[in-house]
Amino acid sequence: MYMPLVLGWDESGQMTWSVDASFAIHNDMQSHTGALLSLGQGALMSMSSKQKINTKSSTEAELVGVDDAMNFVVWIQLFIGEQLKTVSKDSALSKLMSETIILQDNASTIQLENNGNQSSTKRTRHIEGWKCTNCILPNQGNGLGLSNQAIAGFTLQDPP
């Protein structure tokens, strides 16, 4: 069976990361993180790795997953930023990296990221320092096949 790899760019300039974690799926009860970067169509970059720490809940596993993926997010921003230094301001490519969005599908994690410890429960009260300062909660029907799930988008500033 022949299936071509199709990559596309929607010319919005958004770099969209989808990050997800599977809680306690390994024999040693560690979780697993997966992340995918898209510029509109297809996966430009993906990563999959076993989490290095044990977590107490799926919410915590999702937070660790975002933390694991952030290395790739920042690296891609810095790499593409360097490549774009020689691109003309009139070029369509100059829009690239206008916004970086990280999508997530765990409602409890989104609440914890938005509200910090105010949203903690018995299983998450030990987690401190996680708060998203610029989160977007899109309406349902976002066109990503996740219309019934809450999604958090972290909007990152351009690298210095």
C-alpha cells in the first residue's frame, strides 16, 4: 500500500503543538508523553518518550508531559528563528512563528494551569508552581477532531 507523506502550511504562521500523556502505562508505572508539531497539515516534528518520574495522577502526567515537550518547543522556536533571519519581511514565510500554541486534552490539567493551586485536589495539592499566565480556552468545534474535549493553548512569546 502506498501512502504519500503530505505536509502543508496554512499560512497563518501558527506553530501548533499537540501534547498528550498516557498515565502509568509502563511496567514500572511510569507514564508516557507524546507531542506533535503541525503548521497546518501533517506532522512536521513529533516526539515520544517515557517520563522519567512516576506521577500520582493523569493530571500530573499531563503536566509533566508539557514540561517534557517544552524543550522541543523552545528548540524549534530558536532554530526556525535563526532560519528566518534572512527572509524578507514581504515574504509569506515572515509570518511563521507569529504564535506558538500547545494543545492539551485533560480538563483538570487545564484548570490547574489556568488557576494554579486554587484548582488543586487531594491528588494534585503537592504540585506547586504550575500556572499558565496566557492561556486560551477555545470554544468547542475547533476543527482538530477534539470538539468535545477542553483544550488549553499556551501562547509563547517570540524567543529573545
